[in-house]
Amino acid sequence: MKILYLYAEVMGYTMATIRELAERGNEVHVVHWDYKKLTPYKPPKLTNVFLYNRSEYSAEQMQELARNLTPAVTVVSGWMDRGYTRVARQLKLDGLPVVLGLDGHWHATLKQWLALTLGWIGYFSQYYSHVWVAGLSQFEYARRLGFEKDSILYDLYSADLHTFNQAYNTSIERKQSHYPHRFLFVGRFEPVKGLDVLLQVWQQLGSKKCDWELHLIGNGTLKSKFEAIDNVVIKDFMQPEQLIQEVANAGCFLLPSRGEPWGVVVHEFAAAGLPLILSDVVGAASTFLITGLNGFIFKVNDRQALASKMCQIMDMTDQELHGMAVSSHMLSQRITPNTSASNLVSVVD
């Protein structure tokens, strides 16, 4: 069957589910924003997957594309794009399933109260038959927006487990005899990621760091500022096939974000077998982290709490860290590209 994605920025995890859908014999058409991109990720060419640059399509051209495809199901992410919502409404009027992708939490902001008001008057039902959520927090938000329980799908996002499981399988045995003492952050170098807190804590730890290292991988407006800091290794954004090469030498993944509705990167590095230290606003923690089993959670912006959790990791034996690594990988299998794709196609079964 034909599946249409009307998306904001396509990422590796987006393509993991799309690849799964295509390998099942579906034809997947993806319109995506090719401007205002947050990262330089380049989607691969896949059989049965057709990519369209949003900048090359007017709203009318997208409507024509949708009419020609007559998709069995359409996914809309980037729902503030008016061109996308016009297509969604027409397909909904035609009686076809249209699924809204939702990864936001309820924070009681003015914008969210407006969205709730729209939900109460039936606004979203004009465009969407279902909503596809990342996790429990998104489920609660979807209910507030007026979606019935039986119209809510799970597992919006999945890491590319083929890639990150492979990284785990090729590194975990060696880590049993020599566990690497390296903290790793992967993401955008922007204030929302809380890297200023992490770097202040890192400097304050002083001799407590012993032989542990801190590596940061990504890009963003703060990169040049971070490059001037001693005792921190900064690396540029990496495509997934390059990124997994870092796993063998990494011992713990850090995400000190001030705002992180989900955070697929948590799923990725749990699958790669890294213990986790996450701030308490990271949505994916509810699925992929059990305190004490494979990592720790600290209160956002709390430097003392973050320092304490990092010291707990550094004080562990290599054997204990290896056990956490195995547990992270185990928990990562809770969501897969298979479960993600199956949730989506369930609307037409």
C-alpha cells in the first residue's frame, strides 16, 4: 500500500520506521522540510521510498500529489505547516486515515492552552483521524487535545536498532575486560541541551574525574565557545554510520537537557549499551531508564545533583558498569522499528 509522510525534518530515527515500512513492501512517499534544518543529516536512498523537498511544492502541488497517490494512511508531523494541514483536511474529508505525530509534553503554556481550546471545539478532528505518540506523557497530552483512547497509537519514534544493536554486539565483549571511562554527549550545542551545566560540573569535579574523559559530539551556535574549554573533546556532527564508531570507546551517555519532549538519542545509546544519566525532563527516560539498573536521573539544572550522579558512575567498578551497559541494551528493545511501523499500519488493518 501507499503511505504518505508530510514531515518537518527527516532524521535517522524517522528513516528507521520508514525503512521498516518499505521493507514490508509498502510504497512510502515523504515530503520533508529541506530548509531551516537543525542538523545536516542526509537521508539514505532506499527502495520503495520517495523523497520530496518541501521547498519545491506549493500547497496546491502537494494536494495534487496526495490525490494522485490516494495513500492508505498519511502521517503529518510539522502540523503548523499550513500546506500540510490543507492536505490533511482533504484526505480526512475523503475518508482516509490521517495520523498526527505528537512528541510534545503538556506544560500549560499559552500556546498549549490555545491548542486545548481548539481541541474542545473539534478542530483537530477536522484534520486527523488518529494521533501517534512517542510515550506516556504524549498520550496524556493527546487526551487533553480531545483524541479518544482508541485513536491513539504508540511508538512514534524508534532508534535505528539495526545500526545501534550492531554497535553493541561488536563492543560489549571487549568492554567486559576493559570498560572505557568516557562520558559522551551527542546532540545540538544549544542552550536547551543544558551543556553549560554539564561543563561547569565537569570543571568543578577536578581530581575526582580520575581517568574519565568527556566527549561532546554535535553542532550548533555554542560550538566555538565549548571548543575553548580544556579537558573536553569536541567533535563535529556525525552521520549514523560514523557515530556508532564512538560506541566502543564510550562508557556512559549524558543528556542534561532543559527541554526534551522525547529524545531518540537516549534510545540509540541505550541500544548501543551505554549507561545513562538524564535530566528529569527527558521524555524517553520513562521507557529506557530504570534508576540504579542502567543509570540515573537528576533534577534539571541542578549542578550538585548532576555531579553526584556522575560521581556514582565513576565510583563503580568496571564489572558494575558492564552490567549497566547490558541492562541499557535490554531496555532499548522495548520499542523497535517493527513496533513503530506496526502501530501505524494498524489503522488500516
